[in-house]
Amino acid sequence: MFDQLHLVLVDQLGEAGSKLHLAVDATGIPLAVLLTAANHNDATLFEALLDDIPAVRTPTGRRRCRPDNVHADKAYDHRRCRAYLRRRRIIARIARRGVDSSEPW
């Protein structure tokens, strides 16, 4: 369940001009939430969002603080985000800017 983490960007939720950044597990259960102004760069909040994820107990009883991989949309396609994931040994599955959604990542 905690193997995959999906970052979802929802626009204009809450007050007008705000964004809700969600980190959810593979089943869609929210693990971390950040509310920001609509004009704030998404890539700058990437590390804060992942750092807010609490330790999750696995079926073996061990607590995990790091997912195996992260799926994210094009808003998080930034060198800094990918470097952060490499440092934490997390596989990045981030959509590329300028590549059509139907093409492979």
C-alpha cells in the first residue's frame, strides 16, 4: 500500500486563488496536505510535502517513513525535486514538461 505515493495538485480549492497539495498512498488515502497561494511555485513545496508524511506501520510491524516510489504531475518536474528523491533513494515517476500525457514518462 505504501509502496507508491501519488502527488496530486488540486487547483482553486478553499478560498479563491489557493491550491491544495496532497500526498496520497496507492489507494488514495491522504497522508499529507499543504494549502498554498495559487501563485506559489509547486516545486518549492515538494520537499515539505514529503517530509510531512508520518511514519506508516506495515503489515510486518515495521514503521516506514519513505515510499518506494513517487508519482507526480508535470508541476513537480524540476531538477531539485528529482535530486531530493535520489538523496532519499526513492524512485521518481514524474511526468515530463513538454511531453504529451499519452507518451511514456
